[in-house]
Amino acid sequence: MRQKTAGIQDVARLSGVSTATVSRALSHPERVAESTREAVLRAVQETGYVANSLARNLRRRRTGSILALVPNLANPFFSQILSGLSSVLSPAGYGLLIADTLADPDPRARLAHYFDSGLVDGLVVFDATLPDPALMQRAHPPLLMACEWRGELPSVTVDNAEGAAIAIRHLLESGHRRIAHVTGPRGNVLTESRLQGAAGALAEAGLALHDDWTFTGDFGIASGAQAAARWLALADRPTAVFCASDEMACGFMGALQQAGIAVPGEVSVIGFDDIEVAGHLTPALTTIRQPRRDIGERAAHLLVDMIDQRSLMGPSERIAVELIRRQSVKSPG
């Protein structure tokens, strides 16, 4: 005899709640009490209930997919953010698609394709250099910026200027007055915000960010190594360097160590991001931690709410950063 397939009513009966509560617990687990959520999950496991997501999405006129547009998937910075996104989207019934914006020769056409095709229910955009949807004059699904930001679009970011200021203040408190900065690419919102925060913290101490001690990078390891070559070529070398990303700090430290320069013995180095490798370098990298998994989780929650409300506008959130003290900073010799 063919066994009956478990339905949502079976889950509701076994867990002692309504079918609406079951649906809420599975699609928005953060909105129900922990005890209720656990009871529903136990009932799902016991009954073997599998939500018919395809039928549900057809009824709701949804695809069940969210697209993340990421500039450079090879950058380890994004790993925990994408994990945070997936941890919220999956229980809510959404699959996560990922595209690398740097690998696309025509991002405007690609973005228009996603807007016009109806292939996704929402987008999380990590690249502020992409065309503004409003300027493209196209209808688009709910869209949220993460890490980077633009205009009035809803976003989840950290306080980049304050993070840079915290890094500079830490160097100042360690006794440094000759401080260099390795920036990100010109025109990038993260670059400008971190540069502003660093310059502001130096100004508070009556100091300035010298042009000769400001090295332009691109957030990548190679540009950090190139900045190290410029630091080595200086006749008057700064005693500390604030790198606007951990990857650049890694490249900077590695190039100096290959040249026989001791870190932090001859120069202190501080980064920004706290990627996984930062704590495993020699010396371990002092840095500004972005709570990357939290960024992904909050972005997912906000985007799902926008989709549920069928709204193109939503709130923005700014998440605090944290100084992580390790061994790459010491008082100047």
C-alpha cells in the first residue's frame, strides 16, 4: 500500500500549533519562540514532511532564488558573508545564486537580464560600481546593498570611517606618529570612507596623512606587496602602516619579510576585515574585525522582509566593528 505523504497539517497536529505557525517557523524562524521552532522542527523530522516549494512559489509568483552579485569571488572576505546569507535564506525557502561582477564584460547588460527575466526574487549587491537600477529605468525585484552602498538603496554596512579611525588611534596609542596608509582603489566607497576616517583620526592628534606615505592599492595581496616596495624605497620611512584590507596587509608584510624587514620590529602593520588567515600569520595581524557572518544574516533577513512586503524600499543597518589586537603592532623602536 502506498504510504501517505506527510502534509503541513500533520506537522501542525504533531507539534501542537496552527499550520500558519508551522509555515512561519519554516520560512521565518526568527519570528517564533525557540520552543515553538524546536517543536515544529521535531515534527518535521518525525513526519518526514517536505514543503512543496515549487507549488508554493508558483502560487506566490516567486522563483525561490536570490542572487548575490560579488566583485571578485576569489576574495576570501566574502566567504563568511555568503555563509550567513545562505543560513537565513535556506530555511526561508530560497536558494542562493552567486555571480562574479568582475568576470562579466558587460555588467549593465547582465544586470538588465536579471531584472527583466524574472529569474530571481531579490538581489544582494556587494558592488557599488554596478549601474544604478533607477538610472537604468527598469523595473527590478527587491534589491539590497551589502558592505558597499549607494544613494538611498537599503543596505547593510559597517562603520568604515570609524573602523579606520580606531585603527589609527591604536597606532597612536602605541606611540606611533609616522603613519602610512595603503588605500583601496580610487573612487570606491570603502576606500573613501576609510581614508576619511584615517585622516580624521590623525587630524585629531595634530598630524596629517602625507601624500608620500599614502599608497594606492586595490584591496588585493599583490597591491599590498607593491605598497611595500614603495615603502622600502622611501628615505624617510613611516614606523607604522594602516592597510585598508587584510589582504593588502598580508601582501605588505610578506614582501617586507622577504626583504629582511622585521614586523613589528621595524614597522607595525594593522589591517581591516579580520579574514580567516589574519590570526595565523607570523606575526598574527592586528586588524579591524567586520562581523561578516552577521552582515550576511542581517542582509538576508532584510531582503526576505522586502520580498514578503513586495517593497523596493527597506531599512538600512550599520553594524559596529571591533579592534582585534594581535602581534603585528608594537611601540616604535
